[in-house]
Amino acid sequence: MSASPWTDTSAAVFARHGTPTQLAEALQASRRDTLSLWDAYVRALPDLRVPEHPTLNPPVWELGHIGWFQTRWLERHALWRQGTQADPTQPLRPARPAQADELFDSSAVPHATRWHLRLPTTDALMEELARGLEATQALLRTLNAASAGGTGHTGAVSALGPSMGTTVDQDAALYFFRLALLHEDMHHEAGLHMARALGVPVHDPRCQPRLLPAPPSPLAVPAGLWHSTSPDAPGFAFDNELGTHAVEVPAFEIDAQPVRWAEFLPFVESGGYADPRWWTPEGWRWLQTDAGCWRALAVVGAAQAEPPAPGDDDGLLPRYLTQRRGRWECWRGGRWGPLDLAEAASHLSAHEAQAWCAWAGCRLPTEFEWEQALAAHPAAFRWGDVWEWTASLHQPFPGFTPHPYRDYAAPWFDGRPVLKGASHLTQPRMRHPRYRNFFTADRNDLAAGFRTCPR
């Protein structure tokens, strides 16, 4: 019997453990999705202009950055075969176009300046994307498939992924290909978040929210010892997943699935957003700001024929839900429509997740409990509908060593929460149980929700 959609991690396993041939196919598939989403933007926004906002990027800049990243770490980086041991300060081969580093290096180009750069034409960027992908494929062809893990894993996939039997040298040679692939997949999801905020229609059936059943009984998880991924483990891992960390996890219970709108909205309707009892001090302060006043749940007067589109009143994004004539509606594909209460509650900040937990008498799980629950109940633990806020802070595990892409995780060990799982907007290749996502607690532009543990 095939795996259910929320337990199938085979695509993520291949992305992290696959052969050069599998990686070549995945890189091509990822690029097709990038260009398909680009076409959706062109149809909806012919001038490709988007508001200057901290959660957005100009689409043309995004396109250039994706291509720049791939060529920077592969074609231009002479030490790519060394993988995580490669010196990131090694001089690079010349960029193409010559000013690419000054335009598209996200570590060096301040976010607010990206709307004011003299970027190449889209035709030039498309040519460079195609040329760069072909150069990446040519490098992959230089690697012998047998020396990079044979034909790859074709058997059963466990909840936390199998050992593929690769060696350190083989994984090193494939490291930057895997990184470039998953980096492009991340930006595809970021583009989908931006499309939703701006009302760009995306008709890809893979990207539509799924309905959840009525909440099943909580899952009982026995006490156990959680271990971080070892730096010597085969395959690919992001640097913030690695270390020499062990955590004793006491027995606990956890929701079998994320909280749905059917469970979340009674908190709103009972006045929860006006009652400081349920909010942390940080959450209550956030709620008083313009950016945090729950734009997504602004109640529109019954006489108003149509709620404003996100940003129409004051330019603030995002707003995803509204109440009109006693009915909840969602903003999706550029229009307002009925909200299905069986969807997982989404576009919630960590502050809102914590407030709902206080109101309901429960708590957020730690990232360790989340993984232990999945390992203990791989078939019953539903995930992949929304990113899930946890009670864990994004901190390095003992033994942490940054990988060559120094700005991936290390600058963000600043107390922001960890999110686990994936969302319906996440590429399957990114759906790995060990992945540690991390955003500031105020972000509600993400397809993020939560599940709970009884206190």
C-alpha cells in the first residue's frame, strides 16, 4: 500500500541521498517549477512590481538570486568537491554578469535596497539561468554515478530516512548540488507565499490546502532519548541539524494533526484578541503594533460589500481572512471566498499559537517531542499541511560547525522559534523530519500553524 501524503518522505530522501542522475533530474524539475511560478507572476503582474515590504522581494531579484546562488557554489567555486570542508573565502571565478555579486548576494545586498537596483533584463536573466543550469548538469556528469552511491535507495523509507550507504567523500562531492537544489526549492515556497499575499493565482494542484478530519484522539508517546544528527552521518544535512546533542524526552501526549480553523476561530469569536490574559508580554506588545493587529482577522462591517484587498487601506501585508456578514472568508488567488473550517489554521504567528494554547489550556510541543511523536506514530501523526511552530528556540546544537554557506543558520541563532514539518506549499524534496525551519515569532505571512500537547 502506498504511503499517505503526510508520511511519504521519499522525495526528501532522494534529495539528500540521491545519485548524480537523480540530482540532475531533480534540479531540472525544480527549475521547471521556478519558471512556472514566474509565468504566474507575469500573467498577474505584467510590470512585475510588488510593494516594498519586509516579507517580499522583487520577482526579478528572486530570479537572479536563484541563478546566482547555484553558479556561485558550483561553477564559480573551484573547491566544490570538498563539500562542507570547502573554504568559502576561496577566490571565485568571474561572475556572469560581472556585477552579479553586487546585485544578487543576499548576504551583501540589504533587503530594502533590492527595489532600487539596476537589474538585468528578464531575457538576460533567463539566458543566464539556462546557461547556469547546463553548467551545473555538466559538473554532475563528471561524477561517476557508482562512486556517488550506486543506483540509490529504492526500498522502504522510514519516518526519519534510511542510511544510503554513501561515504564521506561521495557525499562531499554532491554536497553543493544538493544545497543548490534545496535552496531553489526554498525560494519556490517563498514565491508561493508572496503570490498568496499579492493575490497572484497559482493553480498547481500540489499547492492547494487539504482538508483535515475532526481531531482524532491525542497520541501517547513513550519516554525516550532524542539525538541530533551526527556530523558523520551519510547524505546531506543542513548545518543547524547537526551536532552531538542528546535530550531525555519524558512521556507525553500530542495532537495527531494540526489545529484547524474550526478549533481556532472560537478563540477569535470569544474576544481572545482583546484579552491580555492569553498573550505573552511579547505577544501582547506585538498585537498593539500596526503590523501585528491581526490584519488577517479584521472584522468588516456588514454594510461593506467587499473587504479591501491586502494592503489596500494602508499598504500593510498580509491579510488572509476577514469576517463579513457573519461568515469567515479567505483571500486566495486574488479574491475573497468562503473559508473551509476543516483546513489547518494557517498564516498564524507564533504569538497567536501561544495565545490559543493559553486559552485552550494546552502548550506547544518542543521540536524534540515533535520528532519523537513522528517516530513513534509514523502513520497516525499527520504533518505537511502547515509549518508548525514549536516551543523550541533556534539555537545551535553542541558541536555545531557552520557549513560554507555561513549565513544559512548561524546569524539567526537569536531566540526565534523553530518550526517543524512542512506546508502544502512546500516542495516534497524539502519535507524532511529533521529539517529545522526558523522565523521570527511575528511572521504571519507563512503557511504556518501549530499542534498542541495537553499540559
